[in-house]
Amino acid sequence: YSLLSAAWARQQPMGPGGTSWAGYERHSFAAPNLQVDILDKIGKSRSGNVAQKANGDCASKAEERLRILEAMWTESDSEDPEASANDLDELPYLLAEAYDDTLAAWARSGVEGAPLKAEDVLRRWENLADDIDAWTIDGNAWEGDDDACYGDDGDGLGEEDLSPLSLFPTSEAYTTVILAYALSGTAIGPRKAQDLLEKTLELYEEGKWGECRPDLVAWNAVISSWASKASTDSGATEEAESVLNRLLSLRDDDEAGRYDYLIPDAVSYNAALSGIVAHIIGSSGRKRPNKRSGNGAQTDDADSETKKQIQAIRRAKSLLGGMELESITNPKAAPNARTYSALIFALTRSGLGLQAVDDAASFLYKMENQYKRGRNECRPSLQLYGAIITAYGRCSDADAGYKALDIFHHLNDLSERGGKWDALRPDAVIYSSILDAIGKSRMEGGTDIALDILGEVESIYEETYDELCKPSVRFYTAVILVLSQCRQDGNAQRAYEILTRMEQQYKEGGDKRSLPNSFTYNYAINCAANTLGSLEKKTPAFKVALHAFQSLRKSPIDKPNSFTYAFMIKACNSLLPLGDFRDKVVTQSFKECCNAGMLSNEVLKWFKLGVTSEIGRELLQYPDNSYQRLHVRDLPAEWSCNAKKRR
């Protein structure tokens, strides 16, 4: 039955939510794929088969055989104690092996309730260890020169381990159940994992069951488990940090040196850091656009979330400082790519403005310096540079565009060195991000910079046919955004040329992915609407706006939205002289907008500016003086039913 239990248990495949102490690398927790997404699930099986479907059938079969062994032990203990000591002295050892195999099988299965089943097996194993006077049993065996202990030749080198310690639950067994709870994704998972960790500490402190000491993998698992709840549980971050602090204090507080083996590594710190990062990003998502009172103050909720973010960032920086200090005597705790990446992503996604992005850039430069010194584990990724450039683009500060451009030029300089820096060669995503930043900052000379980048990217693709540098719809759209925001004579015509180039690519290749979308056309219309000067300059610009508007109406992949109509009516107001023709085009565009259910306050604003009061009152059926104070909510709901509601 022992062999059958082991056979079934060891055939249990790894389920999607399964785990195994033997199947995990010590540095796996909070480590995979950070540079793409810091919130990826913790832990990764070396076997690589965690994604396969699995049920708990094998674990159930092993459990059945284990129950039979337990019944044998109970019967032998109650009916014939002498037989238990003399004839069945191997049975407790076989039971211990079966407990070990079965709880591991439940943990690997990952089925619903698997951690509870694994813990139940562990508890029964503990009961066995408590009930047996193991020293007496093994003493009798050793004194009697039992083959079970000494092996067939009596040299003490038997194949089976029948030492007293082999009866007791091991640290690996506790770690396996801790891992099962830590990765379960359940609400009780972190607390149950921590309770088991505390149990192993108690056992170790009492000297019970030999060297059943808490493993670093278990500590890292508990920290990671709490951190994984940080985005939804405000107290989870503090719990993760508390466990880390407990880990750090054990060596310092223990004069006997019992915890000298327990050396925290970068994984320990990064696990706690991931919780702080999730809290920072979560707070950013919980903030709402500022609702301002009469004195312009932010709402209490938004202000509270901002304060929490600032406090969390300070804790994250303090944690980094602790890592750097610990690494002086413990190189395994030195900050690595995950550490710096977590801080950078948190700062760039915090929404705290220019200073936060500047801090992110400083961490990126620190990361670079570590990489230059030969620490390959601090290799910066292209995504980090893109995240900082994008974050600068979201800042309203006038200097943000220039700072984004500095990062971009620095990235180019690094990639031109080749060698280990070659992976930092900018791709189409990076080029699009810097264009977004230039356009949103309305940088002086932005048009010329954008056109230079456009020419550079097209040249690179024509020479290399590198798909990573192939100009995309997003890239061309970003160029037109710059043209619309950085006003310069001829920008409307330049936008038109880009549109026609994209449309021609679709005609030649038939790939709808090369077609302009609503963003592309909307920016082109707005670019034309921003044209200044004489009627001779405005008339061609209006033709560009009309071409973009009509092309979007006929597009097989997109359709006009509320921004389209707002920009089109704005173009009419800016580019057409007062008169019947302008009134006709504005009125027709407005009616089409209402029929499509795309009316927004922005559309209504440009409409009221574009036609006479008489025409406006008649069309909106508001003959009195309240016409100018009209809001979309005052008009028929079907006129705005398809427009995105802007808070």
C-alpha cells in the first residue's frame, strides 16, 4: 500500500494552480516577466507544465491507499502493541513516506480545495509524530541490530532511511503546503500560509523534530502571497512588509546563531516591493478627475489617494535603501532589474506629475550604471525607456517634452554602442511614444522633429525590413498629432500626404491594419482646423479636413465619433468665411452627429460658435435666452446615446 500510494502520488501532474517545493527555483518568487508586467503571478515551475489541465484523481488514489495504511497503524496500535513495536516497526516510516507523497500530490494538483487537503494530510502526519515514542522504537531497532535499520549486511548503510528524524514532518513538507496556500489566489491563502510559517518557527524554536526549520522559499512565498493582494486589500502591503521585517530581524535578534542560515535575498525584498508597487498603481486608478469646489480645492478622496501614493513611494525608496545596505555584506540581496523596474513602473504610472517621472529616470540611470559595471542582472529593458517617455508625454509641464526627447536621444546613443546595448535599439513603439510626448507638450519646433523621425523610421524599414521598426498606424497617427499640436504653415498638407500614403498602402497590400483609424482622421481634421492665416491658406486646409471626414465615413474599419464631429465643426468655424455655405455645412454636420447619437458638450460648443443665434435656437428648439447655457443633458437623449460620457 505504501508503494501504491507513492506510485499514484507521483503520477499527479502539475495543475494550473499547482505547486511543488521541489519544482520551484529558490529565486522564482516575484521574478518572472517583470520588465513587461510587474503584476505577473508569482512563482514559476521548472517543469514548465503548469498550464496543462489536471484534476486531483491521482492524489485521491494516493489518499485512499494512505487511509488503508492509517487503518493498519490504528489497528496494530490498539489490538497488539507488541506487534507494533516488533513486527510492524516499519509501518510508521511507511506512513511518513505516504504522508509526504500525498500532501505533495494534492499541492501539485492545484484543484479547488487542494491546499486544505494538503494541510489535512500534514496535520495527520503531525499526529503520527506526536503519538509515537520514536526514540524508543528506533532504540529497540538499533539495539537489536534490526536489518530494517542496518541494512541486509549489518553495516548501517541500508537503503531505507529509518532514522528517528525520518518519521517527522519535514521543512520541505511545511514549505509545500505554504506554497499551495500562497499560490491559491484565495482570500485566506496569505493568512493560512503565514500561520504555517509561524508553526515551523515554533517547532524550530522548541527543537522539536530535529532540523524542521523554516525555509527561505517559505518566507518569500508568504511575502509574495500578501503582496499579490495589495491592489485590493489596503492592509496586505503592510502585512508583506511586516513578514519581511520579521525575516530581517531574526538573525539580528538571535545571539545563538540559529538563524544564520536564513539569509534574505533580492527575491525577499522584491516580493515586498511588488506589493507597494501594486498599491501605488491601484491608488492611481482609484483617483478621479479633480472635481473642484468654488476655491478650486481637490476632493477629499482624490487628495487622500495622492497622499497614500506619496507615502507608499517613500516606503519603496526606503526598501531599496535597505537592499543596498544589506548587499554590502550579503551580495544576494543586491537590487536587480526587477527592483529598479518595479520602482520605475510605479513612478511612471502613479500620475503624480513631472517629479515622479524625473525620479523614475534617475532610477533608470542608476540601473544603467550597475549594468555598465558588469552586473548583468541589472540589464535595463527597452520597455523601461518607453514607459518613462510615455509618462513624460502625460505630464502637463512645458519641460516634459524636452525631457522625453533627452531620454530618447540617450537611448539612441546607447544603442549605437552595439554589443550588449544593441537590444536597446528603438522600435516603432518607442518612436510613437516620443512623438506622442512631443505633440502633447506642444514643443516649439515639434513639427521639424516629427518629420525627421518620420523620415528616419521609414528609411530604417526600407533598408532592413525589420518588422519591429515598420511604421504602424499608431506611428503615423502620432506624427499627425504633432502636426496638429505644433502649428506650422503647411501642416495640413503634410497630414494629407500621410493619410494618402497610408490609404495607398492599403490599396496595394489589402491589409486593413495599414488603414487610418478614427484617431488618425480626427487628428488630421484638427490639424487642418488649426491652420492660421489668409483665406488662400485656409481653403486648402478645409479640403484636407473634408477629405479626412468623408474618408472616415466610408472607412471599413471605423466610423465618426463625437470628436470627429467636434473637430469638423471647429474646422468649418476656423476655415470657412461667414455666410450661408458655412451655416449649411455646420448645420448638416450637427444634424448628422445627432442622428448618430454622438452629440457631446464639445460638439454643442462648436456648433453654437459656428452658426447665428437664430439658426441655433431654431434647430435646438430653444427660442429664449437660455440657448447659450444649454447642456447636452437638456437635449433629447437619443442625440447623445452613443457618445462616450466624459466625466
